[in-house]
Amino acid sequence: MDLDQDLSTTFDEQLSLDIVAGQSIVSHEKLIALQRKDKLLAKYFDLVQSPDANDENFFVLRNEVLVRCARDQIRPAGLEITQIVVPIVLRNKLLGLS
């Protein structure tokens, strides 16, 4: 199972993404709102761009959700690791799940 592909498919196909955070569910819309309210994430929204073939790390919006994409010299474009950028208010809850 390719988790990167599954995540990409989730963002592309599911408009009402729900993310488990501790004992509560954060809706797609709530995640977007929390990301945009988080002042620590403002600089990453400024970095949202179209990926350049030379960039190893870059930020994009997928269905309005800020995500970080990373690849190394081995991973070609299109096969980058994709991570949701978690707002500060959800980080402790998310870490509690692990």
C-alpha cells in the first residue's frame, strides 16, 4: 500500500476530509480554518508555489489544505512524501495518538 498515493487520492477525491485529533474529529473546513488562523503557519502559506524540479521541499495547497512535500535525490517529481501541516492547536492531540 502506497501511503503517499493514498493521501493524494484522499485529497483529490474526498471533499469532506475528517481528521482524528485526540477524542474529537476535525472536519476538512475546520482544519483549513485552524491552519489559516495559526500565525506560525503564515510564512508557509507565503511559500506555496508550483514545485520546481530542483526543489527538495515545497508547500502546496491540496483542496485548500496546506501540505508539505519533500523528495530527495532518489525520489523523482511526483513521488514526493506529502505531509499535512498541523496547526499548533492540534499538535499535542495528534502526538497523543502515537
